[in-house]
Amino acid sequence: MTVPETQTQTPVMTAATLYDALLRNTAPYILDVRNPDDFARWRIEGRAGLTVENIPYYNFIEDEDGAVARVPADREVLVVCAKEGSSQFVADLLRARGVNASYLAGGILSWGHLYDTRDIVVAPWGRIVQVARPARGDVSFIVISDGAAAVIDPLRHTAPYLEAIAAHGARLTHIFDTHVHADHISGGPALNRETGAPYYVHPYDAIHPIDMLPAVIPYTALDDGQVFQIGRVELRMIWYPGHTLGQVNILAVAPDGFRGLFTGDGIFLRSFGRPDLGGKGEAWTPLLYESMTRRLPPYLDDATLILPAHFSTLDEADEAGRVAAPWGVVRQTNTSLLHLASEEEFRSFVLGNLPEFPPQYVEIKRVNIGLRIPSEAEAEELELGKNVCALAK
């Protein structure tokens, strides 16, 4: 099939521009031309109301099933494929038919590799910087104060953290994982190797929960109640077992009274972390209930800013892309918290709403404590798709 020449070059949209449009809820109609199996496994997601449709590339070659006619002619269209080539072809074809089409530069792989860095708090004592990987719904943070910096729950690629820290004239002094993650490969060990800053994790999480093998990476053990000073910011470790045995929440307290709680997978803005990713959902559900109802409340007031490690939908982020909210708001809007009236009700709710267990999560935990070193291609495959660390609702 010959594609008629268009009058102007087909426009290209970058992943960063797409993300800004998704945040503002102004994103175009998204036409994903990958194979249906790839689309089912992973796709671009945004706020409620975003339209994403899958019409495979091969349907456009001979216009099978009227593929062109299925694309709305009265809307801006963004065509997405795996790496870019197929989407450019389809976008050219659509523009020749009068559709206002563009394509995503680098394909969906560029979306998967996008890291977004934004300030959460800027104050005289320093700042809290959010580093997110929106395609995966993963969120991490940097605390910077008086030239010192701590990274919390770093994602696999280290450059965004090093660049942000350098931009603010600081030096990385501490690396914390609130727990050994199952959905993504931690950047903590790599940051430790690259900078020499110590990497901290709770010792209960330095043992693979299924293999029962100990970590073979350098780490420093965290303890409940332990306090670290990052410039003028105090970071207090709060042991919070349930999602994992070694999950900690980290309470940040600043001189002006600011309080922020880095909750890891403890509490999200609209859900909380599932207790079955260590293969022990029945056993760990009571631990999670104890953490949520007794361990955490003494550290919370309504103004405490909740800073989670994940989001399930982009609707959890504000228009500036910040995934954070005061506890007073979270406890009113997170409907999952309505099931804390009794341990029996909580147990029934949790065990009745567990999502599918992704088998690659077992392997990612092996990687995160050094039991396996994947190639770059293997790491990409392990991390493919959105995180499912939250309890389903």
C-alpha cells in the first residue's frame, strides 16, 4: 500500500510532552498500533476520560476491517508503537486522510524510560524532590538540606538522582529503601557503588521471603526508631511489617514544623500495599493490620504529608504531577481505610481483593538482594508494565 505524500512533515510528540498533557487531562486520543498481546500487558494510562484504543499496525497495511475509518477524524490523534517506526507509518497514512495525527518519539519504550523530577516541598531548610517513573506508577524522593541529600526508594536508573542532587549543590550521604521492592529493580545498590553513600534496608528484608536466602549485596541494617540527620531534617525509621516483614515508614521532621511520612508501600493515597508478595498473605495480613492501626497512628496528624512509593492511576497526582497529600485528606478519601474497624473485617477485605501475583516479582526480589544479576534486556523484561503493589478495590 502506497501512502500519499502529506503537505507537511508528520509532527512528533515526546514522552515528556505527553506526560504534561496527561497531567493536564488534555492528552489526544491515543492509537496504539502494537500487537494485542503487547497492548494487553502494558499501555499508556492517564486520568479518567483518556481514550486509548488498540488497532494493530498490520490492519492499516491493507486497511483491513476499515482500520482508518475507525480512527476519529475530528480529534487530535497520537499514534504509539513499540519503537517508533510503525507509528510513524500509520500517522503519515492518517494525515494523508485528513486526520490531525502525530506519533510518539521512541515509541512506548520512551514512555517506559521517562523519569519526571519535580519539587514537592521547598523551604528555608531545604527541599523534597519527587522522582517518578509515570509509566510504571513508581515514585521516589530526595531529601536535600544544607548540602546533604538522602534518596528514598530509588528506581533502577541512577542518573535522575545524581543530576538532581548536583543541581542543588548537594552530596548524597544516605540511600534508603523502605523495603526490598518486588515490582522494580532498586537503584539503591547501584547508587551505593557509584557514590560510596551507605545503602540502608531493614534486615528482615535482606532475606528472600520465598528462597530464604540472605542478601549478598552490601547494606547497612535499619532499626525501628533509628534517627538520621540530613542537614536540618530528621529522618525517623518506623518499622511497619505487613507488606513485607522489613517494611519501614520514614518520618521527616523539619525545623519549621513540617512533617512528611515516606510510606513506601505502607499506605498509598487511594489504597495500601498488599501483604502477599512474599508468598505469605494469610500470615502477614494480621501484621499489616497491627501496623496500620497501632504502629503508625502515633506519628500522624492531619497535616502530615503522605509521600507513597506508588500510584495506581494518574488521578492520584495533582496537576503539577505531585503524588502527595496531607493525612487529613488521605484518611477521608482513601476508601480502603474504611475496613480497619476490626481485624476480621480487614482480613476479609484484604484476602478477598488480592490482585494476580506477577511471577516476575519473585525474580525481582532476587535481583534486589543480589542473588541474581540481570542483563539490561532481562531487567527491561522484568520491569515491563505497571506496578500492582496496591490492593485491588
